[in-house]
Amino acid sequence: MRLVFYSRTDDPAPWRQALTAALPDLDFRVWPDIGDPAAVDCTLVWKPPPGWHCQFPALRAILSLGAGVDALLEDPDLPAGIPVTRMVDAGMGRQMAEYAAYGVMHFHRRMQEYARLQRERHWQPIEPVMARDFPVGIMGLGVLGRQAADLMVAMGYPVHAWSRSDKSVRGVTAHVGQEALPGFLAAVRVLVNFLPLTAETRGLISATLLARLRPGSYLVNLARGGHVVEADVLAALDSGQLGGAMLDVFEHEPLPADSPLWHHPAVVITPHIAAVTLADDAAAQVIDNLRRLAAGLDLRGLVNRQRGY
Ligand code: NDP
Ligand code: OXD
């Protein structure tokens, strides 16, 4: 079986090592050294250019190196009818939960204000808020959001979660569907976004949504930049409707040097590192799917291409 690896950010070496150790017959190719495109059975990819998959006439599966498959599914030339799989946790749940916890604590423990006070050499305690009085709102209670919710519950925060279908998670107040969104937003002090980027969720974090939060709430976005209307977030920060934002993902990555987000005093920026796919943790899923593909079995982590995640 021939597999082509494509990523501008992931090192193929550990993947080659892990996959060929488990599957000695695998012909592991790294783009652009692919040989005859007609001999390619499957791809292992992160953000290939639009139309890239059209060159493989005998393609049988597309395996995403990431959990989010929005960039792949937005390709109008992605071959129809080919199964697409995504990473399911694969070591990212723990990393995402850590990032979310850091973001929540950054705002809850007023680290933004203390950083400013330190710059001013001003010794000024701020009235503390207990975790029990700082409800956290998780948008998207899937594989990754669930782990963050569990961690927040363990940390003593009241946790609310919003998702499409009903979920029962210990210690978490569930809000289900579009009609439950206003109540969810009104209940929380910090909004943590774990949604997949789909036609339904693109641009969701807009002025309308932000206006439903309590004044001075906070935003942690570690899902996708496309969820956020950046100009609306900036306006909400400037008006005080948002007290601060921690942003890991952006509509345009890398974030352009002239973006006003870079130097906004209430914004923390990281370069899409909330979680990374590590071959050590994730190769087992790919190996399992390659064995399944060879045996003609259904693949695991299958994406619903119509739904968009
Ligand atoms: P899942 O598919 O497991 O979970 C998605 C959740 O979102 C589900 O609970 C789903 O509801 C909910 N959801 C989807 N659409 C809607 C909607 N329209 N309204 C309400 N809820 C909705 O995804 P993962 O948890 O594995 O990943 C989440 C995202 O995290 C990825 O898509 C990716 O964008 C991002 N990510 C970011 C990383 C980073 O480094 N910054 C790293 C890894 C992932 P339901 O359960 O009812 O289907
Ligand atoms: C992913 C990501 O979706 O890293 O896996 O953003």
C-alpha cells in the first residue's frame, strides 16, 4: 500500500518510523517524492492546497493529521465519496484541557491586571473571586471539550456546556441546540470554544453572541479562527463587554503583522499550539486505519462530510 504524507508543519520522520515499523509493506512517501500518482492508495495530510487530492486517481482514503478537518472539507475539489478520517484525541485532549485551564485561570486569577500592575511597579491586591463564583462555558462537548470540562469540574468551577445533541457529563450543566444558546451565554463568565468549524459555526462568535454574555466576560478560543468575527471581538474588548481574550487560532495564520490583536492590552496570543499531533501518541490510530483499509473494513474516526465534522 502506498501512502503520501503532506504537511508544512509536521516532521514526517517520526511518522515514517512508526508506520513502517508496524507495517513493513507500507510504501511511505513524502510529498513531492510520490512516484506514480496512480499507485497512491491513501494520504496522511495537514492542510494540503485545494485540489491537491485530484492527482491520485486510485485514492481510497484521506487520513487527517488533525482533529479538525475544516480546511480539508472546504476544498471544493476534494474527491467525492472517499472516506476522510480525523484524529480522535490522539494525545490532544490532555493538551487542549491544559491550555483551556490556563486560559480560564489567567482571567479568573486576574493575571492580566497583575501583569499591568507589575509593569507599573504598583503593589495592589485585587478583590479575589472564588472558583465557585466563576462559571466556565464550554462550547462543543466532543472528544476534546469533554476532557476540558472534566478538568474544570475537578478544579471547582461551575461548568456549563453547549452542544448540538444532549450530553450527560458529571458536574456539567448541559445546554443543547440553538435555542439554548442565549441561556448558556448568560450563565458563564468565560467562554471556551471547542467547536468544529462548519457552515453552522463559522462566524458564530460575533457581536450578537458577545452581547449575550455578562459584561466583562472573557473568551478563550482554541478551536478555529473562523468561529470569530475579529472586528466584533476587538469592539467588545474596547467597550469592556469582553474583559479579555486568549486566542490560539485565527482566520489568517500566521496572524498578519498589522493585526490590531497583536498589541491589544487585553489579548493573549499563541501561534496555534493549544495541541499538536505527536506521532508517539497518534500513530496507533493511523496504523489501525491502514490495517482496516487493507482488510476492507470500515475506518475509525470517520468524518461526516455532509455535517462537516
Ligand atoms: P468533536 O467532533 O469530537 O466535537 C465537536 C463538538 O461540537 C460536539 O460536541 C458537537 O456536538 C459540537 N457541535 C458541532 N456543531 C455544533 C453546532 N452547530 N452547535 C452546537 N454544538 C455543535 O471534535 P473535537 O472535540 O475532537 O475537536 C474540536 C475542535 O478543536 C476541532 O474541530 C478543531 O477545530 C479544534 N482543535 C484545535 C487545536 C489547536 O491546537 N488549537 C488542536 C485540535 C483541535 P455533538 O456532540 O452533538 O455532535
Ligand atoms: C487540529 C489542530 O485540528 O491542530 O488537530 O488544529
